[in-house]
Amino acid sequence: MSDLRNRAAAVKLLVLDVDGVLTDGGLYYDSEGRVSKRFNVQDGLGVKVAQQAGLQIAVITGLNHGAVESRVRELGIVEYHAGHLDKVPLMRGILDRMELDWNEAAYLGDDWVDAAIMRRVGLPMAVPNARPKVLGLAAWVASVPGGHGAVREAIEFLLDCRGQLDEQWRRWAGA
């Protein structure tokens, strides 16, 4: 097994950024100044599959929008932290609460605010539309942009490396 797959197999927690990862990074304003965001339904099912397989999911985001909180709660993600540009202290707290080490975590990011965590986790991951310096930190890069199934792809990769992807497919496909 390759070093990358070994690192991925050790992952027990996947932490996600939101804008540019769970969404396409766009901020959609209506005529009254309200913001809405677009989420990919396949990413959402991926989160549910991960949870059933015992892969923990957390979200740390720099912005704080009600639409994101609604989506994260709908997905049953308990560790949700919004409005934080300095993400490392939050990540330390999550790891402490889950009794995990940095090498048991993966982080999927796209921008400079994600770099400090990506330098510390066992498996730094990025979307292909990430900033160039962030791409340089990533050990794994999705083939599709944020908001277009990148989270699902990351989850399937992790589950495959953990030897759980086929089992999850059979469970969901009724096979």
C-alpha cells in the first residue's frame, strides 16, 4: 500500500472548510442583501455514508451564514464552528474532544485560511480550484471543484483506503 493510502487509512476525522469546498465559493445575494449558498446533494449523501462507516466529520469555516448552519445541522454534523479565520485552536479542541491525534485527521481546504491546519494534519486534502500555495500543501487533490462533489470524492477515497467503500456501497445499494 502506498504512503498516501496508509495515511488515509489512519484517518478517523475529516474536517471540511465550507466556501470553496462544500460550496462553489460563490456568495449569492438577493435584492434585499440576503446571502444564499449552493450545496451539492452528493456531498451530503457522502457525509451520511461517512458517518455510518464511523468516519467523523467536522466543519470549520471563516464565514458565518445561516444557510451553512442549516445544511450542517441537517447533515447531523455536531462539530460545526463558524466565523473563525484562525482555525488551529478549534481543530485542537475537536481533536481533544474526540481523543485523536493530528495524524488521525484529514482536512479538505481551498484557501490560505486552511493552510495552518493542512500543515499539521496527517492527510492534507484540497479541491483543484484551491489557491496554488494551498495545492502545494495537499497530499491528495480532488478531481472536481468544490461544491461539485469534491467532498464526496474525498470521503470515497478515505473509505476505500480504510477498506470500507465496498461495504458501504453494498449497504446503500441493497446488494
